[in-house]
Amino acid sequence: AQSVAQPEDQVNVAEGNPLTVKCTYSVSGNPYLFWYVQYPNRGLQFLLKYITGDNLVKGSYGFEAEFNKSQTSFHLKKPSALVSDSALYFCAVRDSGYSTLTFGKGTMLLVSP
Amino acid sequence: DGGITQSPKYLFRKEGQNVTLSCEQNLNHDAMYWYRQDPGQGLRLIYYSQIVNDFQKGDIAEGYSVSREKKESFPLTVTSAQKNPTAFYLCASTTGGTGGRDTQYFGPGTRLTVL
């Protein structure tokens, strides 16, 4: 079985401060991990993914994520938040033996001016 | 949203009616997916198809049906058996055949409301 957890329903950060959105996962094989962002009434936009190799993955719009195998985590980070980063963020996992993605429940990021 | 289109953007259904949501992609992707999104529940998989003329049930297939007659198209029918169909529906596609490493790309979604 595969599962993913986003422990925070909402994250609040001031513009210019660093942000972290947390994600932990559970798989039996090797994990393929993804982050998506969703703006209101829109589809999901792909940000970045971890497949193998370097534990620090860089993605779109200045976002990055760190894969930590021992802690089974894949937290999304950005050094300096923008008001326009305010959106709903989803973490997703696919076990190497599976053909479908499992999504977390999402974390709402609110960046205040 | 890329090369995946969903129509209509908004759809209203009366009790007891079947409705069909359209999903078309021009990315030449083999696999296509339908998800349902409800507030606070993330995305839940309804059906998916990895090749033409073949599809599998996801986690919440009851009350839904699909077809995959063409590679580009994967329509979803919400039947009257679906008791709580009001939700945001998202279609996605991937290249497939890469051992799960491929990225899913999403359409813009259809918001279905039962009157």
C-alpha cells in the first residue's frame, strides 16, 4: 500500500520569509514523489518530482524539495515567499510497484504582505 | 493545464439525471485518469485507463462510468446512482510505460453541482 500525509491544513508565512510545506509518505518499494500547486477553480500544476539521485530537487517558481529517506519525508521549501505563492499545495506518491498516484489532502499556503 | 481540455467548466445536474464530462488531450499520452476533489479530502481516483479500450476502477468508482474508444478522449459519466455528485472533477494524463516515473498533467477541471 502507498499513502501520503500532509500534517498541516494551513501554513501562514509573511512575504519574504522562508516557507516549508510538510509531506511524509509510506511505501513498500521505492517512492516516486511529486508536488503540485492549485489555484482557485483551476487544475493542478506540476512543481517538481523526486525519482532518484540528488536528494534536493529544484522545481518551478523557485520551489525546491528535500527527499529524506530515513524520515520518509519530502518537504516543499522556498527561500523567500511571495504573496502570489498563496495557493493549495498537494504532495503525491507512487510506489515503484504501482500504476496510480496517491495524493495528500492538501495544505493551504497563505502568504501575507 | 497544457494540452488537456475539459468541458464544460461548470455543469448543473438535476436529481436523477446522468451527465457526461468531457476530457480530451493532445499530448499523445497513453494513460488517462479521472479524480474527484472535495474540500479537505484531496484528490480521489475514480477511474483510469492505460490503453485504448481498457480501464480500471479507482477508489471511488461507484456511480460513475467511463469509456476509452480513442487515445485522445476519456469521457466520464456521472450516473443517477452517484448519490453525492457535487464536486470538482479533474482529468489527468501521463505518457505511461515508464515504470511510474512519469508526471501526471491535469486539465482545468469541471465543477459539477446538483440542483
